[in-house]
Amino acid sequence: MAVAATLAPIARSKDGFPLSNYPMFIVTRPDVTTFDSAVGLDRTGRQVRLSPQIVAGSIEVIQAVATVEAAVANETTQQLCARVATRVAESEAFVEVLSVAIVTETYDIIPALADEAAPIDSVEHARCDIER
Amino acid sequence: MIGVITTTHRAVDRWLFASLPSRQMLVLHRAVVGSALFWTVVRTPFWLDQAALSATRAAPVGVLSWLPSDQIMLSSPVVLGLALASGLGLVLSLLRPRWPLALTFSAIGFLVLTTHGNSWGQVLHTENLLSLHLLVLAASPRPPVGDHSRGSTTDGWPARVLALLTVCTYLVAGVAKVRYGGSDWISGHTLQNLVAHDNLRKQLLGDWSSPLAPLLVEHRWIFGPGAVAAVAIELAAPLALVGRRTALLWSATAWCFHLAVLGVMAVLFLYPLVGVAFLPLALSFEPTHSSDATAAA
């Protein structure tokens, strides 16, 4: 019965746990993709990448991604910005960060990873200052 | 045709229910339970983070999927209490493998904790097999220990069911790639973009990413063979049930696959990488020394 249950996901296209069809490596990612993220900004305006724990209060990057994407979709980016700013202020890391921005950036993903190419486009949804 | 089916059925039956040395089963018991204990300890902080998420983010899966989203939430004290209780049960099961309730309770607790952790919009797939193995062990006869285990044999079907679960999970993954990935997967394009996307996303969110990926990602010729190899390894999983040599060979190949995934995608599948996921395959073909001795006599 256990073996049959493990094989059953072959017949369905929906993921599950612990019975799964393991679809994580077959999702098609386009060459040009947008990413929602929360970034820190130092005194020169340079972006400082914040950790998933700071962005979403979770060590898992996937949850951090989901948190920012949900805020952008629901237009609650100002509230998320404030929460992230609070975590930055309470953290001993990122002391150089003076403000937080919620952004959507569009990348040609292969040059971006291989050559650190700049984003093709960037949209800022919210910005808030760190209060220390 | 019927004769072939009957012969095959008898062979499978003989293999599945043949006894194993008690010490081998004890080793397997401790390896799986120990893995679950370690995982419970290192993942509890993450599970507590999940418990703090808003109910609007809930997407119940598995045993929690029948509940409404706003009712699946476990509070942080409940998650911590469940993790501590499950962990204690796993420790007791390591020290006293023959205590039945400790492992049963812990397996259910582990399933609830891991299911809850995966019910927030993203299933992580790194603990599926461990959850399944633990549940089967909890439903199995407890292995003899101490003086009772030396030279004795015990039911071998739990190890073989665990081996079958390992094989099935890889087979399902391979079928999914062929079924849904198609020519884009085989060409390497899907894999190449997946590696780029996953690592870039990790960098943008300040997480650890693969140092190899930026060096490899522009060379599609690498990803075609890599994608074909991944599918081949997964679809070849049933060959591990043919005999001990093929089991060890396939396990080593699958282990290398996970090492490559770690190196190129910075995705850690700990249970296979420490080898415990493949241990049932290695043990399922052990000779039963006591029965051999009896037969020889």
C-alpha cells in the first residue's frame, strides 16, 4: 500500500507532501524573468542584499520570495517595507543600510548570473528609512 | 504469460519476505531514526518561523489539506511542543528500539511538523522520503536488540519496503521529467535556465548560492547531457532491485547526482547525501547467515 501510494502521484499533476510527483526541476523559467525583492540602501544609494531572515523572518529563501511577491501582488509593499526596516534596525548586521526598498527587477538571467549584468528594468514599489 | 507472472510474483514474494540479520535491521532502524532526530533539531527554527506566518499565506498539503487554510495554523508553542515531544520520542526509540509507542508517536509528530512546514505555498521536497521511511518503520515490528540480536534473524520486509519507497520516489521524479519536461528538458534548456534562475534568485535574496553556477551557466552543452543523465538515473532506479551489486551501483550514481545538484544549484538533499536514503537498498540483499547455516547442517 505504501509503495502504491508513493507511485500514485504519477497519475496526477498536483504536488503534495509527502507523496509528490517532484515537479521542482521541470518548471520552465524564461530567459528574461522578473524578481521581487527587498533591498537595503546605503548612504550612496548602493544596494545591499538582505538575508531571507531579514526579509521574511524565515531562513528559507523560497519563503522570502513568496513574502515579497505576495506584498507586491496585494499592494502591501509599504507595510512589508516597514517590517523589513524594523528587522534591519534590530539586527547587528547591515549597519551600513540606511533605508529599505521593495523592488521588482527584470533580468536576462544567464548574463545576470554569469557576468553580474545589471537589471534590464527596475521598479520601486516602496521605500522606508531605518530608525535606529 | 500466466506462468511468467506467477514465477515473478513468487520471486518478489520470496525477496520481500525473506528474513534479514537482526543486526542489519537494527542498523537501519537507528540510521533512519537518527536522521529524523537530526532533521527535527535543525529544522525546528524554520518550523517556528512558519508558525509565525499570516494565515493568508497558508496552502495546506498532505494530511492537512482537508482543513481550511485558516485552521491549519499551529501556534509557535504548539510547534515547539510537538518538536520537543517528537524529538524525545526519537531519542527513546534510539535508546530503546523495542518500545513501540515512542517511534509511532514520533513518526506522526514528524509528519505533522514537516507537513505544516510545507503548507505555506511551497513544497520543499527535501524531507518527503525521510517522512515515508519513518512512517513505515513505525508500522514495522521492532528489531531485536542486545543478546537477542546476535546471530538471529528478523522480518526483512521493512527494509525491503523502505528500499521500494526509495526506488519509487526516484522513478516518479524521472517520469515527471519525461512527461512534463519534454524536449526542452532533454535539450538542457530547461535545466540551464533553472540553474540560472535559482542561483540568481538566491543572490538577490541574500542567500547562499552556488559558486560554480556562474562559471557553467553560459555553456548549454553541459546541461543537455546533465539533463539526460538526471532522467536516466531516476528511470533506472528499479534496476537497484535486481541485486546487491546493481543496488550499490545505482545508489552511488544517485548519490553523485545529489552531489551535483548541491554543487550547481546549492540545493541540499541531506537524507540521500548522508547515504541513509540508500541504506535499505544495500541491506535488502544481505544473506541470512543463520538460515544458511541451518540449510548447510
